[in-house]
Amino acid sequence: MEKDLDKVIEEIMATPNVSGCLVADYQGLCLAATGDVHVDSAGIIVAISEQACKLEPNLKPPTVCLETDKRQCLIQRHGTITGAIYKLKA
């Protein structure tokens, strides 16, 4: 599984304007982080995703987009894994 995760993260990081990527389990434990991300934010990212899922519990998990002047953070949950992709604004 670790090799598969590393491959996915490599592909994400090769995408234009992506500055970082973080993957966490359902308990907020950081499974992988690369680029300009804070490992300590894994728990918060999972909590944001969990709260967003409560808005429409019968639908697939939503994608949450947090924006600042310089970056976007896209958060998506898939099963028990939550990922965050950090992108520079163009």
C-alpha cells in the first residue's frame, strides 16, 4: 500500500501549481506529507472533512476548498482516508 500511496502523491505533486499534498487516516494520523504542508494539520483536515460530510450525509463526501490570497487547500475524503492538496493560485 505504501508504494501505491507514494505513486499517487508523486502524480499529484507533478500537477502544475500543486505546492503540497497530505494524506491522513480517519483518526487524523498523517500517513504521508510532501511539499509545503504542515504535518500537524492532519487532524484538522480530517475534522473539516467529517463536519462537511454531516451537511449531506446521504451523498458522497464533498470536496472542501479553503482559499487564501495565495493558495487553495482542497480536502476530499475517500473511505477512511482523507487527502488535502495545496495549490498556488494562478
